[in-house]
Amino acid sequence: MSFTVAIVGRPNVGKSTLFNRLVGKRLALVDDQPGVTRDRRSGNARIGDLHFEVIDTAGLEEAEQASLERRMRDQTEQAILDADVTLFLIDARAGVTPLDKSFASMLRRASKPVVLVANKVEGRKGDEGLYDAFAMGFGEPVPMSAEHGEGLADLHEALVQAIGEERAYASSPKPLDDEDEDDSFELGEIEEEDIPDYDPKHPLKICIVGRPNAGKSTLINQMLGEERMLTGPEAGITRDSISVTWQWQGRPIKLFDTAGMRRKARVQEKLERLSVQDTLRAIQYAEVVVILFDATISFEKQDLHIVDLVTKEGRAPVIAFNKWDLVEDKNALLAELREKTERLLPQIRGVRTVTLSGQTGRGLSRLMQAIEDTDRIWNQRVSTARLNRWLDGVQSYHPPPAVGGRRIRFKYITQAKTRPPTFVVQCTRPKDVPSSYERYLLNELRAEFGLPGVPLRLLMRKGDNPYAGRVSESQK
């Protein structure tokens, strides 16, 4: 991108709506209530031939030191420092408020180019506020309706003037490919067959999930080495699924921080439902999902539900027991956690687990090694010849059961795809195969081919009759 633009303003003036309009995707959560956005989110924006990075921010508010609102404001102020141009949004229908004037003074002290945007002018409802905005001291305001896409041409011109024509068109954007568009996803949109085979150098997409206050944002800040995510003692601070780029030992990483997932019965408010839906999309889009447990109160019912959800989506799971620095008798708790993992999570037998402290960073190297190992297994392929030799062996050792007086015969097995490893078995009467025998085959597959800790898929198919459709001699 040739330059960076930060969108700022008091709560509920339409910052996230404008952000979504500029990136052309519904990335940021939008709701009528103020204060929805808390963390800053970036995306690749475009207006005509103008390409730039845009940052959505939390609403600017007067706040006391050490409060959540103050930490949100600190995130916004950092975005202003990082940006080349600031879009200062006001609600034209409400007019210029004392809070707008207060933050205008702050922006002037930042000594960065500012473009004043009078939003919500649709239907001439904001004419009076638009005229009042001239007195703000930032030149002619840009009238816009972010919701309806009005005023983008004026915003294009204002940005070029603010940054300078040479800087505005300093670099031509490269054509978008799958990696450039990785912030846009919807449930059911991604087909596994479209994902390329394992490449240890491709950007690895890692999603961090867990119950509220498990320490997800703190862990990501520790990874990045900066206070990129909003953190604090309050549960449920994170609302959007925020993506950030990172590198680990030369490998590019895409990290997704997500909202804490509570029990379904407790998810009542519309905004929280939207946050949970955003988390579900992030899980589906990720490759490796780190399920963060609070080591001091681990294996709650909701923890198990989250693991089950990740497994059903077919993602590669890693379990991290966070807040290990708060544990006193570490040996006793470690033995207990190992026993519970094996007993309560049979669907991902052999899942990799690590202990860590997101606060201090201790255990981060072990976590990243577990992620890479799990990703490699998730992408593993087994040759058809090896699979069929194995199938002959397991049938000899433990023959398939007889159902209705006739024994089921397994003829052939092959691996259909990876991510997760999926195997197709041709057999007689596939619908009659008992689930207990399927579990037996899956457990033997894990043990024989080294596939611990990732979801496996086993699909039973009836083999085609090679004589179907042929005309017998008597019918000629």
C-alpha cells in the first residue's frame, strides 16, 4: 500500500460502516449501539484507482486513566501515530458536538494531515451540521453517507490532496490473489479442495479461541512484542475477530484474535451473537486453532464444547493451558491435565498440549513448535498402496462384523484429501458398518500412519459394480 489512513471520531458516527465500505467487505462489526469497536482493525482499501491501508478504531471518548475506555483511546491514538492521514468523522445530523471540538484539538497536536468527513448526510438531513463543520479548522468537510456509498468521489479527491499526488500513486497494487483476500470469509464459503497442498513457507493462519478472559489478546500481544490488542481484567473485551501479520523464525503467520465464547444459553445480546458468529467464521477460515484454557479453571463444559466445535470444523487443534505462572503445584496439575485430556477428548487422541504464560511469554516456543507439528500432520498424505496393505492387515486381525447374517467386506481404501486427512473406503453395505468398527479403523489409522491429535474423516462408499450396464449373452 502507498499510504495508511486511520478513521477516527467519537462513538457511533459511522467509522466501522465507512471502513467496511472502503475495504468492500463486511469485516468490522456494525451495530446501532455506540462503542462496538474496541481494537483497531486494518484492511486493504480502494477508491477507484486509489489503493491504501485503512485502520478502523474505537470511538474517541473522554476517559479516566486505567479505565477500559482509556485503553481503547490509547489504541486509537496509536493508530493516528501510525497513519499518514487521519479521516476525522462527525455525525452531520447531530452537528458538531463539544466532544468533536475536543478531539479536533488533539488531532491538530498530532501534526498529521486530517480530512474532515461529515457522515450521514443522506436525504439532506445533515446540511446544518455540514455547514457547522467548516468552523472546525480542517478546511472544507467531505459530505458522505458511508451506509449508502455517497461521497466517495469527494473523499478520493480529498485524500489525494492531503497526501500529495505523487505519494498517493507511489506504488501500483499487485493483482489480488487468495492470500490478499484472506480477510474476507463467510461460513460455507471455503471449499477444502481449493486449498493448496502443504507448503512450509506459505503464510500459516492461526486462530486463538477460548472462553472469555482466558488470555487470548494478552498472548497475541506477547507474540507480537507490542500492545496491539486491547487487554484488561474485564471479561469479553474483544468483540471482533482481529487479524494481524507476524513472522516466526522466518515463516509468515496470520494471527486471528477472537471474542471469548460463552455457553450458548448465556449468549443473549445481539452484539454478542455477532461476535460469536465472527469467531465461528475465523475458526472455519483458520488452519491451526489454538484453544486456550485457563489452567487455573480448566476443562469447564464450555472448553469441551469449543474443542468439539473446532474438531467438527476439521481444523488442526492445539490446546494451550495459559496462566501457568499462577499455578503453585505444577507437577500435580500437569498430571491431572494429561489424564483429563486423554479421557475427555477421545475424538482428537494424541492432541498436542502445552503450558504457557501469555503474560510472561514463557512456553511460547513450545506452542509454536506444537503448531508447526500439528499443521504438518494435518497436511499429511498416505499412499494408496500403504493404505491397502494396512486395510488387509486390520481385516485379518479384526474382521468386520456380520450384519444380518452377512459379513461386510472392505475392498479398497484411498486418501481423498488432506486438511483434515480424509479417507474413502469401498465396501459392501456401507450403511450397515457399525460406528464401533469405524472408530476401530480410525484409531488404527492414527497409530499406523502417525496421525495423532487432528480430526480424521472416514467415508464409507459402496464399490461400483463392474458389470453394471452390460448386456448378457441371453439378453442379446
